[in-house]
Amino acid sequence: MFNKDLLVFDLEATGLDFRKHEIIQIGCVRLDRDTLEEVDSWMSYVRPTHWENADPESLAVNHITWEQLEDAPSAAEMLSVMTTRFSPKDVLLSGYNLIFDVPFLKATFWSQELPYAYDYHAFDIFPMVYWYLNTIGALPKPEKFVGFNLSDATRALGIEASGFHDALVDARVTAEIIRKLMDKIETKK
């Protein structure tokens, strides 16, 4: 199906602006390139260096507190574990709405004075979800479509899920969406 395993990842951050906010949780699920079965998973909280910049609205969404983060690995430690466990040469980053997650991941590498380790190619499933839901007529007001969050996507695709805004939960839900959409594509062949 793919030439590399998929590394489905999601993150939670102290806000929405990668220039001033930081990753505080990352979840990764590695999917086998042929079967899309989960072969590994990992989650880490990340201790921010500028907690004072945290946006209260973002923290209200992800429910992550300083008490969960004060003894967490630093960004450098998290990146070291991530790139060792999920070698950039062996995986293709994947996720839901990567326009948010990838800039945060890149900014985290750069803040540690490290080059961005992963390929600039990534498999964002948001456009696939949009296409599929539009094809079956399930988009709300398709002419004014502005977005579809992960919870909306699972509901529309008939996937039962809860616990959103936990990075590992969201990565696993995204993996399930990938499997469901790829199955639909394969059956149409």
C-alpha cells in the first residue's frame, strides 16, 4: 500500500501559534505499510520552557496541567526518543490536519538547534476525509465548508471514539480513519 510504514502522530500544544506556543504532548502510532495494522505506539508529555505563554483556552481543550508536565521530558529528550524509536528514514509522517502539527514539530526541532529530521512529504488524511464525505453527500453545506474536526470525521464515518485531545487517542482514531478510507478505496477497485 505504502513504500514506508505510516507514523500517525498527533500533538497537543500550549496554544495555536507555533511561533510562541509549544508541544506539551505527542502521540505516535506506527502502521505497517502493507496491512495498516498498528505495530508500535508511543506517547510523551513534553515540559514546556515558556509555560507563561500558554493559552488558557487551549489548555481548557486539552486538559493538560503543569502538574502533568513539570517532570516530563524536555523537547530535546522527546525528539531523541521519537527519532530513535521511529527512524525518519523508515516512516512517512501521517495525521489529520497536518497543517497544524507539522509546523509545531518543525519549530520544536529548530528550537533545539536541530535540523528537521522527517521527510517533507507527509500523508495528511484531512483532504481524503473531505473528498470522501463530499462524494457521499455528507458534508454540511459543502459550498461553505470551513472545517471538520476529528470528532466530526469519526461521527460521519461511523467510527466510535471518545477521549479526543489526548495525543495518543487522536493518533489511534486517525489510524482508524486511514484504515476505513483505504478499505473503501480498495473495495472500489
